[in-house]
Amino acid sequence: SITKTEKVMIHLREHNTITSLEAIELYGATRLSAIIYNLRKQGMNIRTDKIEFVDRFGSKAFYGKYVLEDK
């Protein structure tokens, strides 16, 4: 069967970006940063964009959006 790492790799190749929320909702992958770390070790060029937002308490917060640099 296909691993979560493989699912994230395919997603990046098809859609170019992924966030933790997408990884959880689509693939049940709760440790996206670890998956990205492993994909980088395998040679994939993935950058992290820091996205700012306001949380439900009105505080400024950030999340990572992973972007595949080379297609």
C-alpha cells in the first residue's frame, strides 16, 4: 500500500503546495514537517512559506505552506 510520505510527494507534484491542514484532511498525515524533512533528504527541493493569519482569539499566528520548487 502507498505510504503517507508517497501521498504527500504525489500531492506536491500534482498541486505544487501543501499545508498541515490539507495533509491531515486528505491523507491523515499529522506529522507533515517530518514528511517534508524526509522528502528533502530524498532530494526534493521544497521551500517553506510562512503564512500569517489571525487566529480565533484575535492573535497573530503563522503556519507553514510547503512549496515544491522544481517540477
